[in-house]
Amino acid sequence: MAGLAIALGSGAMTNTIAEIGDSACILASGTSTTEAHPIIGYQVKKAVRKGAKLIVANPQEVPLTQFADLHLPLKPGTDVALLMGMAKVIIDEGLHDQKYIEERCENFDKFKESLEVYTPEFVSDVTGLPWEDVVKAARMYAENGPASILYCMGITQHSHGTDNVLAVSNLALITGNLGRISGGVNPLRGQNNVQGACDMGSLPNVFTGYQKVDNDEARQKFEKAWGVSLSGKPGLTHTEIFDAAYTGEIKALYLIGENPVLTEANAAHSIEAMDKLEFFVVQDIFLNETAEKADVVLPAVSFAEKNGTFVNTERRVQRVRRVIDPVGEAKPDWWIVSAIANEMGHEGFAYNSAEEIFNEMASLTPSYAGINYERLDQGSIQWPCPSVDHPGTPILHTEKFATASGKAKLLPLEYRPSEDCCDFDFPLILTTERSLYQFHSTMTRYSDGLDGLSGGEQILINPADAEKLGIEDGDQVEVKSRRGKLKVKATITRRSQPGVASLSFHFAECPTNLLTSNALDPVAKTPETKVCAIRIDKVEQ
Amino acid sequence: MSELITLTVDGVEIKAEPGTSILRAALANGIYIPHLCDHPDLTSVGICRVCLVEIEGRRPTVSCMTPVEEGMVVTTASEELDQTRKVNLELLVINHDYNCQSCSKNSKCNLQELTRYIGLDEERIKAMRKPMLDSPIDDSNPYYIRNMDKCVLCGICVRTCDEIQGDGCIDFAYRGIKTKIAVLGDKPIIDSTCVTCGECVSRCPVGALVPRNAVEPTYEVETICPFCGCGCGMVVGARGNKIVSSRAVPDSPANNGSLCVKGRFGLSFVNHPNRLTKPLIRKDGELVESSWEEAISLIAQKLGQYKGDQFATIASAKCTVEDNYVMQKFTRAVMETNNIDHCARL
């Protein structure tokens, strides 16, 4: 998200889900859309039925590739080279939108200059793709408008994830696809309310609506509203919090609705970090692997037992309504946190309902100012929605960008290899994937039937690699990285290209993130879970 | 918007968009024409032949496949139409094992609606009835059951899988009296490319595709799916304090009437016996149950010692907007630090 904020001023899906079905070209980069976002997958397939071109850039032969006009099985972690290579083709062949660039973008000349290094030889060498395919993709994307780019964790979970995102936005900008119906740059967000959690300032550097904590005006507004004095120093990010716990700088942690024992990159490190905490509170609906380490565990209600709102990947604020009574003595998360604040003697937490909280938030958040429960009962609203008579904003950047100048910035980018490189001892690249039938690590494991459909954990290995390693389909193998090892069943399939293997990360009995690297992107601080050097050895029975 | 077309149906003047079928135009204006194989989400195919109408100056024709025309005069009921419809309905019913009382579609079945409207002659049906299949039931999928003895071959499932899911894992197989809906090689559905989205189950007009252990909810509530970021509108049904069903909100903007396997079938985690029901406090190394008062007071007392940058909150993208607002306010205003983040980066 940080990348889009740099280039466009706002980090969110620029267009709506329904528009994707009317795109003339879709570039799906680093997303296994049919598995991770099935409903958006329907829209992609709908567009293809109507004649849209589909380009899938993904190291793995994900199920979406069967609908694609072009599959680009690039080497993991080489997206910048591919996308900048495509930009070079577009500009060299004059397929860019000169008028749009002049009117709405900055820095074009510098950007153009920076493309010089992306020669056919360089791009092919880095990505492992034939140059003809890069040219074909560039033409397909530039010549069929409106063109929509979908991306997901395959773009962001890298030590250069921000660069990847900027490369994506560059491509959309030079072709005039931003602010256009059925175009745009569309990061598909993984969790039901990840957009809402970001919007609410569950981030170390911003209050609600991305108002920066180090901006004096914003901070003073919140100080006045909350009646306290606030720190203007941005806090630590997710991975940094675990690092700080490891070194002892963080002594107390309040962790809500997450299971880092399974989902955190380089999990062994974060497990040790959690063990070092002096006081650890976990709030969840299940006693998951992380909760078992806590000093106090608090039972929260599930989505079905609470009122409130979720914000989906297209910035759509929607009402969540209570279906059943809380299970046992479980309580809504806001109630629990408020109860602690009240017990600590703080004012400003005497909430009686979710609606009261929403109204306080909206009064402090310009992009939500026009949203209230009464309106949401009539239908969902996409932010920004600055006033009660504003209909909401389905498409961002239609007239100007949310940057200081109102123009989008084209950014020169340098290809940087992934941090975790292969060598003699760790010759293969491991990447991670999702299963349609699982969701992260906890909820779906408790849903009857889904586990059976997903078929359990398996590492996908290309037949050529399997032959070299003497592994047959169904064999137990040991997978080892510089950080950890685990045992898992092997599946031999061409879905993985030679040199690349993949695992999901849903299963406690096979904790994939013991292997992955927590090398961070310098801006977004996202760990590099999509590229990890490994070795695979057959386990002799 | 293009100019509307005016036509007359049973003496009533109605208007419709060009390209609309007579059937859908009539239904939209509250005029019932019996129909089975037509579904508003799918292309029309004219398989079941019960939606016959008379158009002035033409022979009887299926209304689902005939677009409206300016000045058209349509009649939906006449002696001849009733006769022909009855025969066409018989041809559907002879395929169908109507054991209605033990069927979970009972009273929600489109075939029942048709028979009520058109009428059936039990003796004629008996004489024509198709022999039952040897093994009509495929219960290989954990979430839904296929009973091919109830299938009336309307093809809605085939079109749904093709047009909505886009996978096309089922189709008509065999010929004549042996025709049935099957996956490649007529294998159990679990061995096909089916991704268990349940879109076909939700559209099957009869009891041929039904959720396993289908339970009628006592009440339903409209809410949002808790899984991925698509934000699908869903109607969750419950009986007592237990969730028993979920279906898509027909016109919700994000999902437009669709759900995936998780939203449609994956909500049983809510009532799982392992749910946490009481606060737990670690005492002598073990997590033991406590009261809310004890847990809250312990946390308040402990956290009071860790204010500032030695404290951090990991908030949750699974929780609501309101939950997250309170979490970050607590972290910043009470704990005096900006150390708060959640899984967005992961």
C-alpha cells in the first residue's frame, strides 16, 4: 500500500469489483484470484468470456492461467524487471498515452531515461521469460483499453515489494488507465476488513483516514478530541514489533485475532520473541497456537455475534449485523478494549454500541465524514465520502490524484534481486500460495468439510526437479531453509516451474513460515515470504 | 438508456427494454407465465417449453426466447396453451422422483409451483414414468448432495457452472431417455474440477441439488462474509443460537448474488465446540478459567506498568472498523505509543 501512496497519494483499490467484468484487458500479477478472491475471479472470467485479454504474471501455473491469453511464468521476485520491460516496449513503440501523461503525470522524462537499462537481454535474463512474451504482454496491455491491473501478495511480499507496486502504477499511468472506468490499479486485499483496519489507523504511522501521527495539525485534532497528549513518533511495524520483543525493547504485547505462530515469516524467531515477553494478552475466538503462549486469553465474539462495519477491498463500507447471541461469555472486541481502558481510569471509552464508536470516528475522519449507520442501512458506501449528501466514490483519481500537486508521479526503478538467494546448499526457490478451501490458519480449520476438500499440505515440485532429487509423487520430503525445516508430502506437477516449489501456510502440522525469510521491504516493511531459498531431500522410510 | 418498447400482455399494456424476453418483461410487471429453465442470472435456452404464449399473428412460441417487439399482443392463457403446457409439463415430471415430503425443497420447488398452476393427470404420469436410475445419489461432496432421480434436465446448473463460475465442470451426458447431467467420465462430482462454490445448488429449481443436512432457519440476518476482502453480502440463517444456512444477497454490489465455498458452506466454525467461552489466566504455568472482572483488573494493573514504547498492539483485520478504532485509540491515548500494526503487510 505504501507504494501506491507514494505514486498516487492513496493506497487502495482504485476501481470497483463489478467494473473488472467490463475490462478489455486484465493483467493479473502475483494473484491467484480464483483461489484467494473467488468472487473477483468470477469477474475476471466474465471479462474473458466477453473477449477481454487476460495476462497472468505468476511463477506458478495458478488455476487462473487456464483462462489466460498469455501466462508469464517469471522467476519469483523479478516483477520489477518484467513490468519495467513492458513499460519500455510501450514507450518505444509509441503505445503510451502522451496526452494523459502530459496532463496528469510528473517526471516522465526521468522515468523514460531509467528504462534504458531494461534491454531485451537484461529482462529475459532476469525474469527467465522470452523477450517476445514481454513484448506481447506489453502490446496486449497497452492496445486493449480499459485495462485493469489486479495484484496481490505475489507483488507485495518481497524485500522490494514497494518497487513492485510502483512498477505496476507506472504501467497504468503511462497507458492512461487510472481514473478510468474498468481500468485502474487494484490491490486485492486478503482479509475481510484489512482495508478497514488500515483506514482506522491500526498502523504505526497514521490515525484514522491516513492522517499522519507526525503531522502536528492532525495530532492536535486527535489530542483535542480524546483529551490527551499524543506521541508524534511513528511506532513499529508488525515484523519490527516481533524483533523488538526478541531484543527485549517490547515487554508487553496485546495481540488480537491473529496467529503469528503460523503466519509470521521466519516463525521460529517470532515464537522465541513471544516467549520473551513479560506480559502477553491474546484475544481470539479460539485457543490457537499463539494463544497457548499468552498470560491472559480473552474470548472475543465472531462476526456472527457482533454489530459493526467491514470495509472490503474496493473501499466499500458495509454493515455487519449480529445474527446470534455471543457464544458463552465472549464479548465484542471493542467492549473488551474499552473495559480495560475504563479499568485503567481513562475517560473516553464509555461506549454503549458500535454505532456510537462509528460516529466518533467519522467526526474525526474526513474520508468517512458522510457515512453513518442510517445511510449504510440503505446500502453500502465507498469512501471517500466527505459529506452526508455525497454518494461515495467508486473510482479514485478521476480528475486529480491525491498527491500534493494533484499529479501522479512516474518513478524510475532499479531491479534489486531478492535477499534470500539460492546457492549450492539451497538450490531451489520456495514460494507460498493459498488454497481456495482454507483461509489463513484458524477459522477454516474449524469448519467441517473444508479441510477434506483442501487435501492437506503438499509441496508442489516440477517433474524435472523431482527427477534430479529422486522424488516421486506422494513421497515424504524434508524441506530446509536457512531458518528452519519441516516434513511434508510432495506432489509432482508442472504447475511449478523448474527451480521453484510452493507450499501454502494454512496448516499447524506443517508450519511453512518456519522456512520463510523476514527480510523486509525498506518502505512498506513487508516480509519476503514469496521468495525463500530451500533444499528438498527425500525422507527415507 | 434506449427507448422502451410497449407491448400488450393479457390486455395489459407494459413497457420493457429492447432485447428483453416476453417472459422476463411479463414477470417484471407482475404477470405470471409458468417457467422452469429460465433464470434471471443466466442466458435463456428454451429447454422446458412450459412458458409458451400466443402472439397475435403467430403460432404459440416460448416466451423466454422471444424478445419484446413494439405493439406485440401476447396472450398467456388459452385452452390450446393449457393443453400443450400440460403435455410439456408431463415430459418434465416423468423424470422426477416426487417424494416431496422428504425433500428439502418442499414448498420452495419450482416444479411444484408449475404443477399447481398447470395441473397433472396422475394416471397419465404413471404410464409414462421413466425407470429410476441404479445409483441416482452422489454424496461424494462434503457440502451438497446430487440426486439425479429428481433432476428435470432444465440445465440451470450447467449454465451456472459455465456462465457464473466459468468452470463448466458439468454438462448433459448420454442421449434420449438416458440423458443426465454428469461430470467428465460420469464420475462422482468430487473427482471433477468442481470447486464447490454451490452456485448451482443455490439455483437448482428442484431437489436434485441440495445442501447436505439442509436445515430451514427460523430467522435470517443480512450481514457480510467474514473470510476474504471481497466483502460479499450474505444472508445468514440461524435456528436458536446456531448458524444453519447462508446465501448470497441477490443484488449486493460486491458479489452480485454469488458466494464461494467458504462463505456458503464454511461458517460452522462459529458454533465449533472449541470456541473460547471464558477468559483464561495463566496460573502456575496453566491457563485456567477466570471471571471477566478478574481478567480485566489483572490486565489493567499489568498494562499500567508498561506504558510507552515498551508496549505494542497487534490489531486485527478480522475485527470490525469499530473494534480497530477503539484498539488504536487505546494504544495511542491510554498506552501512549504508536506501536500498533496488523497483518496488512503479511
